[in-house]
Amino acid sequence: MPSTYKIPESVLVVIYTPALDVLLIKRADAPDFWQSVTGSKDTPDETFEQTAAREVLEETGIDCGPDSALAVHLHDWQLENVYDIYPRWQHRYASGVTRNREHLFGLQVPRDSPVRLSPREHTDLQWLPYRQAAAACFSPSNAEACLMLPRFAHQKVSL
């Protein structure tokens, strides 16, 4: 059963095409904030990979779970960011929790992949070349992940 408070361990998943166009989605609760898929673990024992696949499916409708065709294209970048939780979202965490640990993933998808947003969480989407995506992200860690994309994308087999 999920905790009443958010667990301060999350994922950031950069979804991109073989041409390195990045999917950005606009937050419903902060309309000027464009970001990649993000989300916290539901339970302490949920793995980061499970969290990544669940969040991608919930936020975009793209299935990259273990039994999906895209499962082999979800890559753990073996990188983490630790940052102060934004004050506007602090109330979602237990008292005294001020920092979050974010684990990074990349997911390569075909150019024409359909995206179905969760309207409760996101109101719009755009595909941008990775440098433009980095410039559009509200989060510095998300921008940095977009800029690292060529390093990680070219180590993998293309679709």
C-alpha cells in the first residue's frame, strides 16, 4: 500500500527518438513547467526500474514494462541527482524530509510513438531536439539529463 507521504526517491526518464528528439510534458499543477517523465517510488521496495516503467506508462501511455516490446530500450544510466525538494511540493513529504534522490533513465522510442497524457498530471506535450529540450526544462537536473543524451543514446542499439 502506498505511503501517505511521497517517498523521497524518484526517477527521471528521458524519452527520446533515434534522432535525439526528446519528449517534454507540461505539468498540470505548474503550467509553465516542462519536464521529462518523473515520479517517486510507490513503496520502499519498488525498484527504480519498476518505478520508471510504471511512471512512463501512467504519464504517457507508453509501455516499457518487462513484457513489452520497448523493455529492452529502457536503460538505467547509473546516475543519480540529490536535490532540495521544491518548496511548492514540500507538503507532499513527511516532516523533516527536505531532499530527494533522483535516478536517471533513458527510453528510446520510435519517432511515431503515440503519447497519451494523464490529464490529471500533464496538459500538453512537445518533441524537441535535445538541446532545445534542455533549454525548455524547468529543472536543472532534467536539463542536464537532456544534454547528456548523446553520450548514452549512442551506446545503445537504435530502433
